[in-house]
Amino acid sequence: MSGAYWARRLLQTALILFIVVTLNFFLPRLTPGTPAGHLYNDPRLSPEAKQEILAQFGLDKPLHVQYAVYLGNLLRGELGTSFSYRRPVSEIILSRIPWTLVLTLSSFLVSVALGVALGAAAAWKRGGHLDTILLSASIVVSALPSFWIAMILTLILAFYWPVFPAYGMVSPHVPVGWNWAFIGSVARHAFLPVLSMCIGGIVGYGILVRNSMVEISGEDFVRTARAKGLSENAALYRHALRNAMLPLVTRIGMSLSGLVGGATVIETIFSWEGMGLLIVEASRSLDYPLMQGTMLIMAVITILANLCADLAYARLDPRVKLK
Amino acid sequence: MEKPFRSVVIAILCVGLLMVPVGAGVAGAAKAAGNLNLGVVADVKNLNPYMGYGSSETFVIGWVYDTLLGWDSNEGLVPGLADSWEIKDGGTSVEFKLNPNAKWHDGKPVTAEDVEFSFNFIREKRFPSFMAIIGNLAGAKAIDKHTVRVTFRSPSSNAVRFIATAPSILPKHIWSKIDDPRNYPNLDNPIGSGPCAVAERRDGQFITLKNLGNHYRSSLNVETITLRVLRDETMGIMALRRGDLDALLWSVDPAVAEEIDRNPKGYPNVKVAMAPSTSVRTLMFNLRRAPWNDVALRKAVSLAINQKELIDQVLLGYGSEQGPGLVVPSDLHYNKSLGPVPRDVAKAKAILDQAGYVDKNRDGIREDKNGKPMKLEILTGNLPTSINLAELLVYQIKQIGIDAYFTPLTAESLRNKEQAADFDAAVSSVSFSVPDMMFYYAHTSRGVINEGRVAGFNYGGYSSPEYDKLADAMLVEMNDQARIKLLRDMQARLAEAYYHVPLFSSNVLMLYRDDRFAGWTVEPDSCINNSTTYSNLVYKGGK
């Protein structure tokens, strides 16, 4: 990796970021409707009063002036004040990210770990019981939307057999902090949403790894590894799996932005106050600063995740040179 | 104060005095029992009484803070923080006498200075939710410790109701120290003078209100009220069925109500509460466009409409037929002589024939006076229920020989078309629960087009000098009875214009459980979510 490579990547990143920031500003404003419409559409308001309301939200100035103000605030690290929460956007986003990560990171880690293990094992014994189960599961799961899985799991595990809470993030009266009561309560509340997200994830990663492994296991170097007398596990994990990881790394890179973006549908069903719900809420109420803030964070993470995926590619595949 | 108004005030005060012992008896903390759990879909983001607009926020603010007066759909204005009030100077000022027992949650007494501060604060800080009255609010002045006078630039009956019932009264000793009140969410330990204080809150999860049991007027009978935020309505219904919640504070879909009514064993202890709403679905005509500016034509269309069929098909029966005055029967201002008009296709056809809209070429579609086939485009929303409604309307109107068809639009596109007066007819809705809206929806001045946009909500351009005269008088009439008469006369004018043809009024449908609490009381529009319910609720036991 040369200095020129880094300079080019940085330039590219800056350009993409600028485009994202610009789209971020203009797209919410293209959405039909007026922010704080419930205030603005009061029939009793005089035109002057309407103008004053717009001014209070900073929307009375020409669009290019608003854009300049927005860019200036961003350069100072300010994401603005939410129209609906009347709090700094950064404060709201920071309060939501940990909750989202509880769901997305746990389901991501479980999905990748189990998916890779199952996919590799299924491919290694192609046509075996595990392979058949994984293939059948992939057909069934891909036909079932995540909200349906979530609803069925909730019906079974929260209503008919009430083992887990059906909604919320923590029980009332449990003191917030690093204590076992709190951690246990969050874990119990997170179980059903995480499980709902994992089912699709495990099968998805499993099929990806399985297909990649099937392709790799016919290659000469795998045959050579076996011919050298390496154990099946060593041939599987040290040779075949490492080479089958490349598509997985790409997929993981793409999934990273989703970790912070949250899982809107699952968060809605389980009333889990994460980033996904926040994005929906911001869009519904046309809360421009909140829409801009959430989308910007997502975009930055996507850009960084792609960069990480490129770097990981170079580490995993010696044929890839970053120039 | 004029005589009829004074007698109403005296009567209300007498009723209030008679009720005091009853209220005092149940208000004590010793008698309040049970923890009420209510499901809501909206989070509490802001407890600033002048900046919190969401349904959950206004619910909490309503329990934590007091307003000067309350509003009762039967009685009108009723005492709140103020025991009595008197309109003076021809309606340009109102003097309020505060209850001397009112206290802030931190123990300090509520005084006229707090009220003076609150109104002047609204005026100076220009909170957007009060922008409609700020222009007319001249100021407030404490006369003595418990008397305050609020003055207006011009007399307005709405202004009196609005300033007395909408803005919460704030403690001066706290809010005078807030530098930027518009961006102050007030989420940490809000201090009010209402019956409850916030005991616990978690962002997006729940908020628990504790009944302090020492309020001078409240008869709240439960120990705590917890609002649980459920973003998914299906999950809310499941939680209610499981017994996690005592009621849901949103109106459920008619299909849900029908399922519970049909299969009560599947939902043990869950009941459907049904209340008439104040909102009326209408078919609004654009009176600027020919031939729809012909009242005979609009009358014929109104006679072609079968409200019962619409209610049965679109609302699964959970609605009521409405009269052409557009004010619902549960409203204090309802004109009883304007009941629903039954469908009469033969009469509608006769009216059209007489007015010269005849099907000369016998193709089933009448021709207008220029010989063109009569077409009627109906704009409607793009939600399934709106489309279902429009399909039925088209079917009914076609039966009198008018080639009706509908165009579904997004809510924003529909509003744009209405504001640009670019429509023949549109499925609309009106709510006159705040009577002044009769001015804003139909006064000539509110239908004037400026720079291509209709100035107010009179999108169809209804214009009647008689109606305008009544509406102008109504706005400044301070005598309750005289005002009610004006409002009823306005309904009669609207009815004979067939400007908004009523289609139906949907019911508010709420779900509750009757195993832990008894005393749920249904009232128009608010359904079970009203002060009578919270006073009547009696804890029956259970976890």
C-alpha cells in the first residue's frame, strides 16, 4: 500500500462524503410536506405567523443559504437541533447507537459464527444431512419475511409460553447501569429480536460460505493439502475456508453499515428504541436535522466499512495489491 | 358580565361546589389504589408544556400541569386552576380567580404572578403552538395574590377559550431561569401544579406518573399511571390480551374491533369501547367550477349518497350517519333540526331533470346545459379505505346519471390540489369540535385565492354574505347562548349550500380490560381516554 494509494482513497472518500452531505441536505427537502406541519397548517395562522414559525425552524431563508449554514455547522461538528426532540441531534443519535448495537452486533456475531461453521461443514460433506437441512432452510427462510418470523416467535415464546418479554428494552424499576439486574433484563428483552434477526442471518451466511466452499474444495490446492496427509480439519479450516472467506468479507463489509442503521422492522415490532426507529421517526415527522444526522452517520460508516473490506481483502488474498 | 353568561357561570360554580366534597373524598392518596398501565404508540420526547405536541406528551403534561379552565363537551368551560372567571371590557379582558389551595409540586403556592409570567412568557418567547393567539394577546397582569387579568387587543370568544384551556401555567421561580425555553425539553423532574408528578421515565419505553393525592380539584383514583410505548399496534393488542396493559390509548382498526366483538372468548376480559368522533367525512365540491356551482346539482348528489352502505362497507358498521350541518349530534352546538338526509334516488333524478341536466341521448349519462356528458372527478387519498370509499361513492353517484370517477392521490398531492382549487370534488373531512373552525372552513375570506393558493381552509370557495355575517358575529360573541344560536344558524346555511356533503362520521374504537379496573367511561371523541374515566376508575385487584 503506497502513499499514493492512501492519497487517492482519501480524495475519493472526501468526494463521496461531499456528495452524500449534499444529497443529505436536499433529499429531505424534496419530501412533500412541511416540517412541524401540525403547527404550520393551523387554519387560524396569519401569513406572518406562518413565516415566523418557518423562521424559528431556520426554514425561512433561501435554500442555498440554509445549505451554507448546514455545511458550516458540519465543519464545526454540529449536527443541529432536532425539530421534534428540541435536543442536539448528536446527543439523540449517541443515545440510540448502543441500543441498536445490542441487537445488531449480537445477531451479526452469532449469524457469522454459526453461519460460517454450518456453511463450511455442509460444504465439506456435500449432499450430507447438514447440507440438505441448510439448503432446505435457505429456501424456507428466504420466503419468510423477518417480521413474520418475529411475530411467530413472539406468539410462541412471549404469549403462549411466556418465557421472554415481548416488547421494550428493559423492565421498569430496574436500575440503569452496569449491574447484573440491568444486564440480565436487557439480555432477556433482546433475546427475541436477536433470534428473529439471527435466523435469516445464519442461513444467509451459511449458504454463502457453503457455496464458496463447494467451489474451492474442488481446487488443486485443496487436493494437494489432502494429498500431503493433512487432517480433514486442517485442510478445511487452514486451506479451504480461508480462501472461501473472500465473498464473506465483502458481505460483512456491506453489513457493517447496517449494524448502526439498525433493523427498522424488528425495532418497530419489539419497540426497541434504536437507530432504525429513529430514522423512521425522523422521516415521518420531517425532522430535517435528525434525518440529516442519521443518514450522515450511516453514510460515514458505509464508507469506512468499504475501506476496511478493501484492506481485509488485501490481507486475505495475496493476489490483491492496493496501489 | 352579561346576564345569561353570568347565570351559566353561577350554575357551574354551584355544581362545582356541590362536587367538592365528592372530589375531596376520593382525591386522598389513601383511597387511590392500583397501577394503571396504558399502551401508547408515541414516545414522550418533550415535556415542555409549550413545545410538547405529541399525544403521549399532551397526556403527561395534562396530568403534571394545570390550565386555568377545563372544557366539557356538555357544559363548555369548567373550573380548573381558576375557580371562577369574568369577561370584562366587552370581551377584551378576562379576570380569573385562582384556587387558593393550588400548590406546585415543590410545595410553593401557585399565585397570580405565575399566571402573569406564563402568558407574558408565551407572548415574549413566541412559542409556535401559540402563534395563532399571540397576535391578539396583549398581556397579563396580577391584580392580587389570587387574581389575574388577561387582556386582548380585540374581543374574541375563541381567544378566551384558547388561553384558558390550552396553555399550562408554569412556575415562575423555575422557568424564569431557563435561557432558551424553546429548546428546553423539561424531561428531568418537571414541576407542575397538576395531580401527578413524573415518577420514572425511560426514553422510548415508558413513563410512570404518580398520583400525589393532594390536588385541590382532581379525583384521580389510581396510584400510578404508566404509559408503555408500543410502536407496533399488533403487539399492543397482544399485550392487552395477555394482561400487561389495561387499555390502549389509540383508536383501533374496525377489523380489530369486529374480530373482538365476534370472538369474545378469544380475548378474555378485553372490551371494545366505541364513541362517536367529532370529525365528519365529506364530499367537498369546488364551487368555483361549473356545473358544480349549481346548488341543485350538489343537492341531487347528496340525495344519491347512501351513508349506511358506506358505513357498513368501509367502517364495518362502526360509524354513524351525519346531517348536512356537519356538526355531530354529541356536540353542544349541534343544530337538532339538521339530521341525516335519507337517500332518495328518485328525488335526486327529479331535481336534475328539473334543473335541466337531462340524458338526451339515452346513453345513461346526463348532459349538462352545454350538451356535454356530465363527468365528476373525485379526488381521494391513496389508502385502501379511501379507495374503497371512493369506489362506493362513484357507484352511488352513477346511479343518478353522472359519470363519476375517482383519482387517488398521496395526502400531500391531495392537499396541493385543494390549495390550488384544482378539483371538481374531493373526499375531505371537517371537524367543528372547536366551533371557530366553522369560520375558518367556510368564510368567504378563507376561500380567497392569493398567488394561486387558497388563503385558508375554504378550498371549495363557498361564499355567502349571510354566512359571513353570522361567522363574523360568532367570533366576537361573548354570550354563550347567543353564540350557540349563531353557530346553529351557520349550520343551517351550510346545510342548504351542499358545499360539504356528509358521508359519515367514523367511531373512535378503543380497547380496554375490565378485570383489574372498573369504571371505564365512554365520552364522545375521547372514548375512554377522558377525565371522567380517570375519576371513575376503581381498582378491583390483581397483579
